[in-house]
Amino acid sequence: MARPSPPKRSAGSLPPAAAENADPGRSELRAHAVAQLSDAAATLSGAKAGEGLTPPPEHHVQQTEWELQQERLRRAHLELALAREEADNRFEDAFAGQLILRRDGSIVRANAAAAELLGVERAALPGARLTRFVTRAARGALREHIRNLAGTPSLHEVELQLQSTCGAGPRTVRVRSRLRADAAGGPARWEAALLEVAPGGKQVIGRAGTGTADEPDAPAGNSAVEEALLAAQQDRERLAGIIDAARDAVITVDAKFNLLLFNAAAAKMFGRTNAQVVGRPLDILIPSFRPQAVAERQAAADGAPGRRPEPLPPVRGIRADGTEFPVEASLSRSSAGGRDVYTLILRDISRRIRVMEIMIQNKNALMDFFTAAPLGLMWVSSDGRIERVNRAQLELMGRTDHGILGRPVTEFHPDPAAVQDILDRVARAETVQNQRAQVSRADGTIRHVLVDANGRWKDGKLAHSRWFVRDITSRVDLEREILAVAERERERIGRELHDDLCQELLGIEFMSESAARRWEAVTPGAAQDYRVVSGSIRAAISHARELARGLSPPAVMVDRGLVPALQDLALRTQRVFQRKCTCRCPAPVVLHDESTAINLYRIAQEAVSNAIRHGKASRVEIALTATGRDLVLAIHDNGCGLPDTAGRSEGMGLHIMHYRAGVINGSLSVQRRPRGGTTVRCTAKDAIRPPPPATLSSPP
């Protein structure tokens, strides 16, 4: 490649010697150019430099001098570009608000922190005037601040109150500003740093200003190098201001791990001054920490040393009084003057660790409370699967957590529909209380439980339901025994009425008839009186027998058949109360046990009595239907319907009916009929005994 021609000197240009005197920097360039040409000539001729060689031609010297100058300028431009990039990064990442404005107060550029302080989107700031964001009372101070900037290039400060945004109160900021002239002769730019001030006057966030944006390229010549050096010095000063105002501790060490930089936050954290630590080893602050090894591991993980600090595991720091504390650190490696330096950004996490320890303790305490609770506890997901159980629930179910976690809760109940009803009610944001259910244990036995359940909601969706399960098997067994005892007592009273009282009344009736026959010939009036007494005794005998049949229904007592007992109940109701009462039972049913039949009969008996006494019904219908293995008993009447019981508790009879339904694993509902009257419906689950399997007869 042909060398570019050296710049030509005009007739009025200075000779080389004069040019050197006019610009001392050129003398160094000329000496380098002459030495380079002499070395090249000596290499070609094989002679030693300076021996027997004529001085190089002047135009060659000027050409080489020009090339050396261009190389220096290229390096200066590169360093300046790097400095601009670093300044730009510092501008963007600064915690304090950074603004670049025109002299009229319109914003040219703003960082994210400034947008947050001013309370607007960052994209809306360019072109907007700063006066728009301060209160009306503060605008005069802002205008005076702008006028002061025009008078001197020194730093100026003013405190301004910003307009309140997003419902927050007004915020006070300290504005530090400086007017910088454009090196290319353009309009001067106004640099400003916004520092929030707390109500007590304490500075909340502090950062120094940043370099101006859109700076022009450096001019040619030696002044470019001077400009680059000046910019680098300014960048160092600004960087030092940012580091010193940082809330986190910033420490820089050299390749031998001796401290080079120690900001104010680090001094506060470690209880040492800058003079006490600079030049001393890092071990006095963070023992056994080697930044080089950490940086090498980071480089191996990332493929190359990253410029952004990477988080490290917590390390132990030592304060001046010898106390240790946990520190969260991030590390970055860079080069300065050909040497590696390491910068650590440290944050005291003692309080965070204490909070985490308290949270862990609370979590462990709650987990212990959950595990050791005496009643069964479960978390069930929104799709009905068991997420968590405690020890009491596992013992109740007779299973291990591995056998139930993640499985549908309906799998462990003999009546899945009842459990699904609980899930559906919780999904509708209802609170389930004292819901009877049954649990199938691993050994095949059944436990009776009461379930309370409610939901935990997150973002409007059901996260999981919480189940509180109480084992009431012993109570249910006791209740059944009490009902059995009560039924036996009813049976005994019925037999006493039928066998003893009725027989005694029958004997009194016989004696009365005998007395009437004896007195009929002597005193006919007295005989008639005896016959009236005899009729009353006969009516009492009939009534006592009816009571005996109600207390001890013979169909249930003898045949263990529910249908004949209900039919007998309908006939006696018609005869005693003179009301129409029918029994509709399409087919006979065989129940598992006598207890179910007796409780269904008592529910029907109570419902018929309520319909006539309270509902004033003239027509009552008893219906018994089978649905699979479930038995449904319904009593319909045409009475006045359910009374308005708002604010009042249910009557004793209704409570007893609900109780009897629960004892036989059934459910009871009482509803108004659309055309008047009431329907009492009791559903007994799995009450019907399945028919025996058919057997094939042997051929003859």
C-alpha cells in the first residue's frame, strides 16, 4: 500500500525547528520518527544505528511523524470511546436521577432513576421542561438556579419540591447542576443530578453528575490527547463520587489483594476509616477470600470474564471490634494500567438472615402444630387431590402418606358423592361445618367423621381446601346404642300397654257389664250407667292398643319388613285422625338391619304427625322407592307448608329426624311443595340388601 503523502507546508508555514518550539509535543513525535527511520535504514544496510548513515530526508521524517501522530490519535479516540461507554453505563445505572438539559430547561436525556423521581415514563421526558415537574412555589427558585448556571461553570445546588404523583405526597430533591460548553462550538448543555431528600433534611440518594451525552468527536492534533486525559480525569472524579455515595459497600483490591478503594458505606459497614485500610490486605475485612480464584471460576462458567458483577455465596466479614457478620458479595474484574483489579460490592445481610431464621422458626412451629394436632388435617387441591396430611389423619385412615398423597380424596370414602359435595361447596366459596362422612381404612373398616372445610384463595382462584376431620365413630356407636335402648324401651312399654293395661281394662269392662246385668232388674237407671262406663273402658282399651301398635309396630318387630309397617301406619292414621293417608310402596324391600327399618319408620311416623298437627293437612302420602341400593322415603302432605322459622331454631321433632337420618348414614331434606304443603325426604345410602346370587338346579 502506498504511503499517504505528508501534509504540504505552505510558504508561510514554520520550519521544523520553529514548529517544535511552537508545539513541544511535536518534538517528541519528530524524535520518534527520526529514530524509527534510522533503525529501519540500519536494518537494511546491516550497520549499527547512527554509524555511517546519512540523516533521513525531511519529507520522510514528516511522513513518519504524521503517521505516528495518527496512531496516537486513533488510540486516543479508542480510549475516549471506552470512557464514553463507561460514562454512559454509569449514567444509565446510577441510583440518583441524572438529567442532561438544554439551557432553556428542556430535557435532552434522562436515566431510569430520574424518570422514577419525576413520576413519568422515561420515554415522555425528552423535550419536556423541568419546570413542569416542580411545584408552582418552587419554579421561581428553579429559574434563579438556571440564571446562576449561566454566570459560572462551577457546581450549583438548589432544593426543589416535586409535584405529587400516583397518590404519593410531594418529594423534595436537591438538584446539583453544572453548565458545560460544547467542544465543537455547539450550544452548552446543562448536567443535573437529582438527589432525593428525606423530610428531616437527610439525603436519601446521592450520586454525582455524569458526562454529557452526544459529545462531539475530539479535534485532531495533540489537543485530542489532552481532551481525552481531561475527560478520563473527570470520569474518575465522577466515578469516585458515585462510589462514595453508594449505599452498598464498594471495595477495590489489586492483584495482591491489597485494598485500593474503600467507600463511605464500606467504612460504616466495617467500622474503619479509609486511612486505616487502604494499602492493607483484604484479609482484615474478609478473611480467606481470594477474588482471583472466584473470577477464574466465573470466567470458566461464562466462557469469558464478565463485566457485570455476578452474585456469590455469602461470605463472613469482620468489623473493627472483631465481630463477624454475613455479607452478600458481587465481584467484577477489570484492568487498570495493565494490571488486574477486583471490585467487590458488599451488602450486610445480617438482618435478612435474622428475618429468614425467624421465618424458618415460625414455619417449623406451624408445621409442628399441623403435624401434632389431635384432629385430622388435610390440604386438598382444587382438583380434589390430597396435598398434605397430618399424623392424626393418617392414623384415622390407617394409611401412610405415600399411599394417599396425590390421590383423589374421594377414593378413601365409601360415599364419593358426599365428599364431592363438600368439594363443590368449597369451590363455591362456602364454609362447610359438621358435615357427616365416612372414611374407609386400609383394613376395610369404616370410621364415621365430622368434616369442616373451607378454601384458601389466591388471585381469585381456589388454591386448595383445608379439611378439619374429627373421628366420631365412638359417638355414633353410642348414639346407635342409645337409640336401640330407646327402641327396646318403646317396645317394652308397648307390650305393657297391650299385655297388662289392656287386659286389666278388659277385666274392668267385664265387671262393669256383670254389674249392669245384676242391676238391670232392680234399678234400670243404674244398669244404664254401668253400660256407659263399660263403653268408655272399651274405647280406652282400643286407644291403648293403638298406642301399643305405634310404640312397637308388629311388622317391624316380627317380620322385619318396613313396607307392612308403613302401610299399618297409614291405616291407623286414617282411623284415628280421620284424615286420608295412603302408602305407596311399589315393591317389598329387604334391608340390611333392623335399625335402619326402625329409624325410617320413626321418621315417617314423626313426619305424618307433624303434617296433621302442625300442617293441618287433610291428605298425606307415604312413598318408599328404591334407587339401586339406596332407599328413599318421602312423606308428602297438602297442609299449610313450612312455618316461617327465620331467626328461630328447628323444632325437636325435626332435630330428631335429622339425627336418625345421620345414624343410618342417610340425609334428610324438608322442602315446600310448589302447590302448597311439605315434602320430607330421607335417603338411606346402601340400605337395601342385594339379592342372593341365583343358583342353577341340577337336571333330573
